[in-house]
Amino acid sequence: MTTKPKAKKFRIRRSGPLGNGRPRPEDAAETVDDGFGAGPFPTAAPQPAAASAAPATPAARGVDEEITAIRREGLTGRQLRMARRVAQKHGLAPTSDFDAVRLLREQGIDPFHRANMLELVASEGRQTTLPQLPQTVPQGRSPQLPSTEVMGADTRAREIMRIQQDIARRRRRRFALMLTRLGFFVMLPTLLAGYYYYFVATPMYATKSEFVIQQAESQVAGGLGSMFAGTGLAVQQDSIAVQSYLQSRDAMRRLDSDLGFKAHFSQAGIDPIQKLDQGASFEAAYKIYKRNVQIGYDPTEGILKMEVIAADPGTSAAFSEALISYAEERVDGLTQRLREDQMAGARASFRDAEAKVEAAQQRVLDLQERLGVLDPVTETSALMGQISTFEVQLQEKKLQLQQLLDNPRPNAARVEGVKGDIKRLEALVAQLRASMTESTQGTDSLARISAELRIAEADLANRQLLLQQALQQLETARIEANRQVRYLSLGVSPVAPDEPTYPRAFENTLLAFLIFGGIYLMISMTASILREQVSA
């Protein structure tokens, strides 16, 4: 009974995409059955008996031992094909893929080095060669057949143990390298930042205050103006303007001239990072100013929040109060020109109307003095009364005369007396009527006097009406100007703190750790992606 020879199983160890000749741990246990057992390949060329019986030379035994050692390295098929192409590129003639690895190593060439592989890929991309067909094995050499050696249980266990130890060793090495990189790029900068915040940074005191810019209540009962009056939207532009001014170089220069801002931050007790150098420019001082004077505006509530940081609490509170006074002056100046323009026009119109009323009054007075008539209406009424009285008397005299003439023997003396009275009354009435319409010597007629006075009085009445309108316009302008006034109301007054506010050592150290860790993670991921793209 013949027994079938056991199939030879051999390991194929794979490496990374570039191949460095070392097996991968995860592929260490993979075995592939060639399907022919321990016997020779069916298509292998028969070996002469004499040649097989003859002892091998030392050189041949050395070559076989090297190929056997290379075979035991567990190189992948991709690595072997790459080694053959590298050998062909260097003008070598290997009989097999393992022989190509041996010949390249004898020439001092690492077939699995990244530079050689990239150069081979580049040269293959530039050249187009004919396909390489399978070659026959020369008769003078032994065929490259699978080894007939069967791996025992002890050998397998030793190989598995060696692979596991190699995996653990590489994992420890990689873990140590990762810890080293983390310590150098993350922990060391974090420790330096923590040392600065805990032991070097100068304690800073922050004074906080809140204020709001308000507008006078509007007198308008309805409309969009009344809808937004008294809200943050009505003074939003003013609040933004005040915020911009407090953060400007003008405010910093004024604060420096009043309270010595640059001198305060140039003290010797301040740490080098926060200190301002002696004789520094205003631009350098302005950078310190923007970092230590924080002003925020909440558009929903219309509140300006200010935080002023200084090396001592008294100076911090003094800086805050000075900036609030600057803000009040700026708020007053925002609408001052508008209010002055409104009031100036109203005042000029009122003064002009008042002057014209005085001129009209003076003209009426001059006419009254010149004509000797206080009131033409009264004078005319009195004169018309006299004419009416005399006309009544004239009618009575005419009736009396008619009565006397009706007597057959009238008294001539009485008739003549009545006729004389009638003539005198008629002359008097004619004279009074003439005085109303005709000018006499040295005086004008009453009609002319009355007309001039009436014109002057009408002009005076018109001027008085214009004066009333100008006065009303002046009052309206005054109310509008008062409505345009802005007020700065303090919600939170500046109070000097009794404990330092900055630095917040723990929070700042934790923030530094997160920042450095994020930077390291981003750079590591970027390097890994680039490495994969290059080696793919």
C-alpha cells in the first residue's frame, strides 16, 4: 500500500507596500499548499543520475544556502517580482526571484529600498517594454522547486514565539516613539506654558463696568419713530461709535497723557511678555492697550461692557473711570452740532420777527404822534356823533321855521333867527364833513390819517403773528434738540478688585495643552496621509 506524500506547506510573509524584507506579524501564520506535496513538479526537467549523484561544490553549496536563507525570510510574491525587475535593470541575469535577491545583495543593492522602488516605478512609467514571458531553467542548474522539509510542531511553535516577540518589540518601540513625540511636541510646551502662568506671569487686576447710551423720550405718539424710540436700536450707531472710540489710538493717547498708560506698563515688576519696553512706540503701546482694554457691545440689550486690566487695582479703576468720562464727552459731542444747528436757525428766525414787530410798533407810534390821533376809529366815531347831533338840531330848526311860516302873520324876528340858526348848523355840518375827507392847512384829512394808521396797525398785527410763529418754532426746536441729547447711564460702576483676576493658570494651561495637542494631531494626520499617498 503506497502512501501519498504529505503536501508541503510553506509560509508566504508579506510586508508593507514598499517592502523592507521583514515579515508582517499579521501575515506570519499564513500558509499556502502548492498542491504537489513533497514530490517534484510534474513539468520539472529530469536530472541526470550522474549529476545528482555527484557531490556539490562548496560554491554551489554556498549559493544554495543563501537562497534557502532568503526563502526563509518569507518574502511576498510582489517583493520577489520587484527584485527581479531591479536585477534586470542593473544588468543581472538571475535564474529565479530568490536568486535575483541574492545577486542584488552581492552587488550591495537593497532591492526593497524605497528609493530603488520609486526609481523603478518612474523608469517603468517612462519606458514601454515587451512583456516578459516565462523562461526555462538552464540545464546546468538545479530547478527551483519547493523544499521537501516538513516543519515540525516544535519549529512551528518557535517560529510563532519569535514572531510574537518581534510584534511585541515593534509595538513597544512604536509606543515609545509615540510617547517621545507627544512629550516633545505636546507635554514640553504645555509644561513651559504652565510654568509661565504659575510662576512667571505678573498678577493682573481687572475692573469691570457696564453702561448704556440712552436717548430722551420722543414726543411722537405713533409711527416707526415711536416704535424704536427708547430701545437699543435707536442708539445702536451711537453705541458702536463710542465703542470704536474707546478702542482707538486717540483714546489711548489721551489716557497716556492723563494717567500715564505707557509708564504703568513699563514698570520693572511686570514679566517680559506683558511688559512694555522703555521708550516704546505708540504702536507697541496700542497693542498692549487693545489686549488690556476689552470693550464689548450687546446689540440685543444695547449694553456696553468694559474690562480694564492693570498691574494694580487702583490704577485699573482709575483707567476705567477715565475711559467712562471720555465716553460721556464723546456721547455729548455726537449730537451737539445737530442741536446747535437746529437752535441757531430757530433763534435767528425769532430775532428777525421780533425786530420787525418793534419796527411796526414804532411806525404806529410815529403816526399817532405826528397826526395827533391816538385812535382813528374813535376819532371818526366821535366826529360822526357830532355830525349826527347837529343834523338833528338842523332838522328841528327847519321844522320850527316851517311852523313859523305857516302862521299868516309870522314874527319876522323869530323867522330871521331860525333861518340864521339853520344856516349856521348847515355850515357846521359841512365843515365837519369836510374835515373828514379834506386836508386842512397843516393837517391831513381824517380819512388819510385813518388809512395810514390802519395799514400800520395791520402790519403790526402781521408781525406779531409771525413773532408768535417764530416763538413756537423756537420752542419746537428746543424740544427736538433736547430729544436729540444722548445720556450715558452707568449700570455697573467700576470698583477696584481686591484679588488678581489674571492669569488664570489652570484654565490657560489646559487651553495650551489642547492647542498643542490639536496641532500635533493635525500634523500627524497630514504626514500619515502624505506618506500613504507617496507609497501607494
